[in-house]
Amino acid sequence: MSGRARTPAQAPESAPAPGSEPAGVLVHELVAARSGPPLDRVRNKLSPVLHPWLRQFIALSPYVVLATSDRHGNCDASPRGGPPGFVRVVDERTLFVPEESGNRLHQTLRNLRESRGIGLLFLLPGMPETARVNGTAEPMASTDPRWTELALGDTEPEPGAGIGTETGVGTDPAARPGPGGFRWGTLVHVAEAYYHCGRSSRFAGLWDTTAIARNQADPPLPKRPAQGPPQRPQSPR
């Protein structure tokens, strides 16, 4: 073995020097360099419009998660549920999500006041694939002239349908607009839409009927945490 000292491996010129870039930028560049570019079949599934398969998936989906953030990047992911097709496919570039007061935190509304970006993830029970939609959004009330133009007058769910952020919210009379009452929703303008393969749900066993039956028979957690004011951490003495 030679006694000559080894010289450390030189980093590629394109790699940022440690500490010169935010950690997320460095990790992204390292991962992108190691994994290589996406396959053509993956690139080709990205669509600027809702093609027929996506429209059908959304029309059958009873559950969607809306992701938004404020102008500072504080994020929120909020679930919505209702009868299949409660999210309206207005056309190949537009969706309408009917809304209710839900838990009255109005996190999605507050975010959309500051940043219009939105991401949606649609699920269909028993199907491993999901549908993803990214774009911009704007809250819209029935007082908007477009409400009639887009024929949104019949978006109000049936009694007990439960559209909202918590199970049973739709049955709360105080939260429901009632016939002819105030109605509102989120109009989504599609920028990118695609189906997502079912690897993650298969890895998770999300629709494993044995696991579902076991959790229904013997819930691993109580239905919800005990109610009460949030506990403040104790100061060290």
C-alpha cells in the first residue's frame, strides 16, 4: 500500500458548498441527482386539464383533502366528505367544492385570503389509485353572479350528508344554510391534474378489509381526545 495520503473526493462544481444553500435545496439537488429524471410515462400523465378518467374519479369520490397555505407558508390540510360527486366538475378546467361552516375555524378560507394556491387529493374507497389536482382557488358565495351561470344552485347536500371537516357536522342545524339560505363554496381553477399510482395505499394496507374490520370491532384509539382547554406545558421550577 502506498504511503501517499489520499486526497478527499471533490464535489461536483454544480453542488452547492455546505452552508451556502438552504437544507431543502441541497437535499432536493442530491435526491434529483441520485434518482435521475422521471420516466416519460410519468411526465405524460401530468395534464393541464381534467381528462375523462379524472373527471369520472372525482364524480365517484366521496372524500377529498384540501391543502392550502397562507402568505408565510403556514400550511393546512383539511378533509371534505359527502355523497359521491359532491365536488362538482364544472368543466375540464374547473371544480367546485361546496362548503359549510364545519368546525368554524375557517382555516382554508383564511389561507385563501392570502394565497390562492391549492392542492386536492381525492380518494375512492377500495381503489388504491388517487386523483391529484393542483391549481388556484377562490371562495365564492351564492350572491356571486357566477353562481347562477355555473348552475351551482343544487349543490346543497341532502340532510345528514355530512359535508364538512368533522363527521356529523352536516347534521348540525346551526351550521346548515337551510332552503334558500346562504350558500358558499370553493371554486378551483385547475393548473395540473393527474392520477397517482396505488403504491402508497398498498404499502399502507389502507383498504385492507381485515384491518378495517379489526379497527371497527376494537378501535385502536378513542373516537376523539377528551374535550377541554389545551394544556400548557409546565414551566421548569
